[in-house]
Amino acid sequence: MNERFKTVILESAGADSITDQQMLQELWSGYGKILRVRVAGGQTGSVVVKHIQTNETKQHPRGWNTDIGHRRKLRSYKVETHWYERYSSESTARVPRCLAVDHHGDDVLIVLEDLNVSGYPLRKSEVGWKEIDRVLKWLADFHSGFLGQTPDGLWEQGTYWHLETRPQEYKVLSDKRLKEAAPLIDQKLRSCTYKTFVHGDAKLANFCFSEQGDVAAVDFQYAGGGCGMKDVAYFIGSCLDEEECEALEQQVLDTYFKHLQRATRGRKKAIEAEWRSLYRVAWADFHRFLKGWSPGHWKINSYSERVTEEVISELLNEPTAP
């Protein structure tokens, strides 16, 4: 890390010196790293630093090394930087405070509050209903806070898998029926009346838990406009198996909309009428991406296939089986 960035970290943390740096993770495809930087002499003992490096040769884990992918990734970091600079302080759901953003050549440094220090030290790979309820509450709070806003500087359509940004995965999609219906699925989501900001990558790994069960979220590279069901469907698919996804579907929706009505004080009941019907459409949209991106992925299962087939039949106005 260069001296300029070290100075930015110290000034943003109000500290005198850096005492230690711990690598938390490398960014996807080698675009930099996330560090926990311990400091002395300030009000906090550590900060989390996202160091984005965009000028190196990248290697995609699944072989998708293309200019399209590179441009999408570059834009995602611009979006995240703008999110923290412009919108993070407006979020009604808990997110890390942005302490500083600095640009130097091809590198960007984002200095963030360390959520571990602030009481959210737990990361979970498995969850029960209590944790699911808390994340659904976080999503409802997040969506309610940005209802009707224009995502200036963010993705026009949030999420990393929407059709417009995935032409290669669409091209190689071998499921002809799904391929033909993909534009209809995309248009159904795009044309919803009620839009908000979506997190865009609301998988379980991006949520931080407190000992009391409260939740905060990180990673806003794909934040943008759209229907909140995109986040809900993606989150549920990230932490439940297919049997649980099917068995808990109505409970998931009932719980999310309970939290959304509380967050909006019951003023937007029309949202539920529209969004509830779009949950399975959002599920089918992600399923379309997966089948083109990684046909052997574990999330491609019989539940997703049935949901997608039902969505396609409805969009094509096909008669249902007796």
C-alpha cells in the first residue's frame, strides 16, 4: 500500500499509526483486496479497507475473461464507490459508515467502519429461521428507505445477473424454451410499477450478524434500481436447499411483507400486491443466468426448474394443466 493511501487511512480514522494489516479476502477475479487495518491513537482500533486495483491482468475463476466482463466489473466498483459516497448515509438498514474514498491512478481506496468492532462480528454459513427473519427485515428496511428513488450513479437495473449485462451467458444458454422467454422475464421485472434500490448481491455471505441477532450488510457493487423481490429470491436461494425453498416460500414472503408494511407504516400495501407475484419471476430470472453461466451449479434444481416453467407458461399465456 502506497504512502498516500496510508495517510488517507490514518486521517479518516483519526489515528497516529498503522500497527497491523490483515487480509480478509481477495476481490473476485483479482481486482484487489479487502483488509482489516489496525491503527493506534484514534477513537477506533481498526478500519476495513477495500483496495481496488483495476490495471492488472485478471483471471476469472470460471474462465469468463472478456472485455464485457472487465467493463462490467470496472463499473461495479464505480457504482460501489458512488454508493458509499452518495447513498450509504441515507440507508435505513444498517451498513458500514464510509470514512473516506480516495482515487489514485488506477487504484481506489474505500475506508469503512469495521463492523466487527461495532458489534457485528458473526458471519454465518448456515442459518435457521431466526437469522432468515432478521435478514428479511434488513431487506425490507433497505427497500423501504429507497422506494421511488432514481438510482443516479448506480446500476439502472440492480443485480449482477440481469439480462442486459449478460449477453455471453445468454448466448450459450442451451435451454431453448428459457432462452426464448428470457426477454419476457426481464421485461416483467423491469416494468414493475413500484421500484426501489436493490442490494444486488444479497447472498448470506454479505450479511454480518451481532450476538443479539441484528444484521448489517456489505458489498454494494451491484446496487441499483428494481423490484425488491430480486434480493429476496437471491438471498433465499443462497442459504436454503430446494426442499426448504419450496416448503418455506409462503412463510418467507409473509415475513418479508410484514416487515415491509411495518417499515412503510402500512402506506404502500399496493407494493405487496405487485411484488408478491414477482417473487417467482425474480427466481426464474436468476435461474436463467445460472444455466448459462454454470450449467452444473448446485442451485440448478428441480424446484427452480418447476418455478421457471410455471413463470414461462404464465408469461406466454399457456393453459395450465388440469
